Amino acid sequence: MRDVIKLAAMSVMALSFSGPALAQSNDPVLEMSTVDCRTMLKMDSDEQDFTLIYFHGYISGKKGETLFDGPALRDATEKIMDFCIDNPSATVMEAFEKNR
């Protein structure tokens, strides 16, 4: 349950950033479709969490899903992480498309 609350809280935090605040940061601009599993697996905990949240949101948007099903997202995340461990050169996008 704690993971579901953390995921929901991080989603709200990610959505609360305004465009101008993000534009002023020194963070890199990334083409998310090219991020590979190896890169994601090497990220620190917070970066990895935000990356997973981003991709869950992206896939949910593509599918038109509006239901937040914490247990299903947790199960999908485990499958995605296992896929990435087994396929480090695959893109994270591929991991999500095959496991969501």
C-alpha cells in the first residue's frame, strides 16, 4: 500500500511543476523513446521512480486509461524491471509496450 501512495504522491508532484520552472532548470532535454533499460537501471532511486511514473503515465494516456489501479501498476512495474534486467539494451519504451 505504501508503494501505491508513493506512486500517487510522486505523480501529483510531477504534475505540479509549471512549464517555466522546468525551462529554467539545468536538467537535460531527453528523447524518452531512446532511453535504454541499462540507463534506467543505473539511475538513482528518485530518477528511476520519476522515469517509471513518466512511462506509466505516457502508456496510460496512449491507451486512454483514467483508472489508477495501484496493484496492477505495481505488477506491471515488476515485469518491466525484470524485462529490463534481462534486456539491458532494449528501450524503456519497448519494456513498457511489451509489459503494460
